[in-house]
Amino acid sequence: MAESFTRSDRDALSRLIQLHAERYDIRLTWVGKGTEDLIALVSAHAVKARISKHLWTGMRELMQMPEMASLPEMMQAKIASIILKAQTLVDLDNEEHAKRLADKPKPNGERA
């Protein structure tokens, strides 16, 4: 992530938001103003949450359609594979993130 400002150009809230966003591997274009950075962070999260909700709802509806049984077995397997792979990737990401947080030293030198 390329920052277009120096450290002194950011306000304290912006620095705090960016610090915590970095811990969660969230990459956005920060402006250095806390309120605007917070709005950008919340908006990005809301967009991802809505997309995720709609995709999962659509996949659930697809799996419940009677026509699903008439699809070729390979198509049914692929759809099931997409769902299982997505869940597995989320679980792996969660584990990796938890490990990163546990391994990252706290500001006072202790481990998290």
C-alpha cells in the first residue's frame, strides 16, 4: 500500500484505524483524516458483507431448487465444491489471522 502522506500528516484517529486495519490485513487508500478513514473502512466492510450475504443466499437457493437434482452429477459436485472450498478458505484465513495476532509482539514487548 502506497501512502501519499508523511506520518505527521495523519491525525491520531487515522493512525489508530490504520494500525488496527493492518493487523487484520485490510488494505485501503487512507487519506490521513480519522473520520474519513473510519467511513472508508466501515463502507468497505459493509460492501464485502453485503456481497457475501447475497452470494451465500444465492448458493443456498440454488442448492434447494428441485432442478438441482436434474443437473449432471459433475455440476452438482462443482457447486458443492465451491461451497466447501469457500468455507475451508474462511476457516484457514481465520486460523492464519489468529496465529499472526498471537505471534505479533505487543507494543510493550510482550506477545499477544
